[in-house]
Amino acid sequence: MISKANKMPERSQATDDLARRLHSSAIRLLRQARRADVALGLPPGQSSALSVLVFGGARTLSALAAIEQVQAPTMTRMIDALERAGYVRREQDAADRRKLRIVATTAGTKLMERGRDARVQTLARALAGLQRNERKALLAAVAILERLPHGSTDQ
């Protein structure tokens, strides 16, 4: 239902309860899937930053720090380590030569794709244990979740 006063959907206790349950379930699923990230050999912060670059495209250091919710010096240390490992490189921005953009290398992209494949396989094994009708219900729920508004920092 839409409130006429502010044109915003009205929240109910049921909606808040659903949000809490969805939050808890999503966190548990992500933790389960992220166990596969240990095999990548990167600390979680570096893995997350590299994931943004691989799946979201090149970014400036300050933009990446904002997405990852860390200070610029922290992001600089992470990018320095990723660069030493050969997973990212710094490039001048074509539109503004004063800016540097952080770009994932082929090695960084392959590492993140391997990690994503491992996380997806972890989730697929869990889903395989469900009944067919449960998987069908989840598929319908995912279609709904995909329609929810999201920010520009998605990966």
C-alpha cells in the first residue's frame, strides 16, 4: 500500500519481519559460499576490492575506497599488494590524464572467476538437496529479488 502523504510504500510489521529473515538467510548463505574464498589465498578485503574491479570494471582509488567503505590509505595498501601479486595495474584515465584508474589484470580476472565458480558450486550443492518445488519457489523469489532497487556499487 502507498501512503498518500509521502508517496512511499507503507511498512508493516510483517514487512520488517520478512526483511529480518531475508537478511539472516542471505548472511548465512554468503558466509557458506565465502568459505570457498580461502582457496584464493587473498585476505577478504583484497578479494572484495578485486571482485569490484573484475565484475564492476575499473575504478579510481577513491571510488574503490568508497565502495569498500575504507579510507584511501587502507585502499592504497590493498591495491599495492594486489599490484605486487599481478592482479591489478594502474592506468591513466583516457578522459582525464591526471586520474589513475585501477584495472584488473587477466590473472586477477581468472582468480575472481575461479572464486565465483567455487562459490556458485557451493550454493548449487546446497540447492541440490532441496525438493524440486522448493527450487522452483526459490527461482520465483530470486526473480522478485532481482527487481528490487539496488545501488551502483553492485558487483
